[in-house]
Amino acid sequence: MTTTTRDVAKPCVIFGGAGFIGTNLAARVANSGRKVRVVDNLARPTSAFNAAWLRETYPTEIEILRGDVRDPQLVEDAVADAGAVVHLAAQVAVATSLVDPRHDLDVNLIGTFNVLEALRGRDVPLVFASTNQVYGALHGVPLKEGARRWEPTSDLVRLRGVSEFAPLQFSSPYGCSKGAADQYVLDHARCFGMPNVVLRMSCIYGPHQFGNEDQGWVSHFTIAALAGDPLTIHGDGKQVRDVLYVDDVVDACLEAITEARVLSGRAFNIGGSPRHTSSLLELVESLETICGRNLEVRFEPARTGDQRFYVSDTHAFEAATGWAPRIPVTTGVRALADWVTAHHPRLAPNRRQSWPKQSQPRWAPS
Ligand SMILES: NC(=O)c1ccc[n+]([C@@H]2O[C@H](COP(=O)([O-])OP(=O)(O)OC[C@H]3O[C@@H](n4cnc5c(N)ncnc54)[C@H](O)[C@@H]3O)[C@@H](O)[C@H]2O)c1
């Protein structure tokens, strides 16, 4: 059984709904005529900007609740009348997780457990945003070095990407907390019959993203390039990722909600797939075209645990739902650049007044 009209009459609750993916998802759900409840503690200063934009744009369709997923009572109240739940709230940076692993554990694992327990015994579709980091550094995938990118020596991996059959290998506190949460979500589906779906996301980019050195590299590079800052690359810049435009990930979340009762208890890799990939050096070239000038690039030593190659094999989700990543990298990066130019306070200073006074964002100096 897929989503029912009874589900749709009830609000879609989005934990972390003022974040990058959450804002795009909330806007799309509201545009479809469904009520949305965003629950976010605005831990990221930039989320206050997104929340203000959602409030202005959807004054009646979207309710915004400032709250923390670590608070079990708040979570229970937030989902009391939910028709669907998407759990995106998280501490999202590996580097931050190394500085304060307990905070990372509390938000990412205990917060997710609170969501699961609030929904246990109910028949409410739950979509959880997991990460490709659950597969670790993928040392078992032999690579060859090209002029601008690393490539797998195996044609199978090059043409299909990394599937859900890759062994789990949690690494870094962030990898452990997200990986443990991923397993809890699947296990609650098995033990309690909950309609839970896990989406293991690769690199997502697009409007409403405020990337920094630690998370969201496509957005970080785009903002820095347009602002005239030098770009810092850790390692040789040949690291390859599949990159997925946010509209495509929103489509995936909506498919997962609709089909949650069929897909229950399964985890899917979601990303650009081998059709939409970029190395860091290749992104720099795209940005040089967009900016119409050469960019200053500085090289720093590689970061520990950085995957040289990660591309998602998305066949399982495509076969299960008909979803496919649609937006080419050049189109998506240009759309992101247009949004940054029009809305980012460093590029569009006349927009500054729409930043909430108490939560001015801290700009990564880059
Ligand atoms: N963006 C990506 O490339 C990517 C890749 C893999 C996985 N993911 C996962 O997708 C989800 C969303 O990512 P995003 O890029 O939109 O990140 P984001 O940081 O923009 O959004 C996360 C939101 O969660 C909120 N939040 C943090 N702690 C909270 C708490 N204790 N209680 C309530 N809200 C809290 C933040 O304020 C923020 O608005 C995360 O779970 C992330 O791990 C994202």
C-alpha cells in the first residue's frame, strides 16, 4: 500500500526543515498544497535565514517550530498528528564531530532514536537522511590516477558506482553516529513493522545551501569563487564525487514517502550516480567558466579519511520507484551560482536586512 489520502490531509513534519535540504523540501511540499511543520533548533546560524525565507514565502502553509530533536517530549508532540515524517536534523560536519563527539552522538543518534520512539506503534511513513560515509574510505576499491580525476580500475564500479552491498565501515564520530542511526531506523522497521526508509545520500548541492570548508563543498567553492576568495583544495583535487542537485533529492524524498510501506526497512544509495560526477579540479574549471576568469587555488594536505572516489549506484532506488537523477552538473552549478549571486549577503548586500538580527551568519573566511 502506498500513501493514502488520509496521510496527505495531515502535516508532513520535517525535522531539520530549516536546513539546506529541509528548506527545499518544505517549499516543494507546501507548493503541492500539503501542510508542513518544520522542526529545527536553528543550530546553524544560516538556518535562521532559511526559516525567515520560509515564513515570508509560506506564511500559512508552513508552521515553524523552534525545537531540538534531543528533547523526546518535543519530538512526540511535533509528530502527534503527522501524516509523514522526514528526519534531516543533524550535526552534519565530520570536523565538528571530532571536536565534540558527545554532542554529535546526542543529536545524530539519540535525536533519531527520539523520532523513532515517537512514531513506534503508529503507521506513519518515515524517511531518514543517512550518508555515504557509512561505507568508510572504500580502501577496497582499486583506483587509477587520471589527469584530473581518480577512476576505479573495475569497469563495474566505474559504470555503476558503489551499491548498498558495499560493506558498512563507520569511521569518524559523524560516520558512527549517522551509521548507528541508519541501522536503528532499519531495525525499528524490522522489529516494529514501521514504514521506515533510509536514503544514504552522497554530495547534494543547490540553493539555500551555505557550504563551508567542512560540509557542502560545491556550495562552498561556488560562494568563494563568486566572492573572489581563493579556493583551498585538500589533497590533489582529483577526488571524485557524484553530485546531486537538490531538486532531485527532494524528488527522492517524496518518492520514499509515497512508497514507504512498500520500501519499509530498506536503505538506498541516493546521488548523482555515474551520470553526474565531478572532481574538485573539474568543479573549479566549471566555476572559472561561470565567473569568466581564472580562480586562485591553494593546495593543502589531504584530510584523513577523505574518500578518493565515491559515486553512488542508484539502480536499486530507480528500480523500486522510477526515480532518476535528472539535473546535469553544469545546469545545477549554474542554478546554484545564480541563487548565490541573487541571495547570498556577500554577493547581494541589499539583501542583508532579511537576515534575522540575532543570528547573523558567520562567514567561513575560506
Ligand atoms: N547536504 C549533503 O550533501 C548531505 C549528504 C549526506 C547526508 N546528508 C544528511 O542530510 C541531512 C540534511 O543535510 P543538510 O545539508 O540539509 O544540512 P543542514 O545543516 O543544512 O541542515 C540540518 C538542519 O538540522 C538542524 N539541527 C541541527 N541540530 C539540531 C537539533 N539538535 N534539533 C533540531 N534541529 C537541529 C540545523 O539547524 C539545520 O537546519 C543531514 O542529516 C545530513 O547528515 C546531507
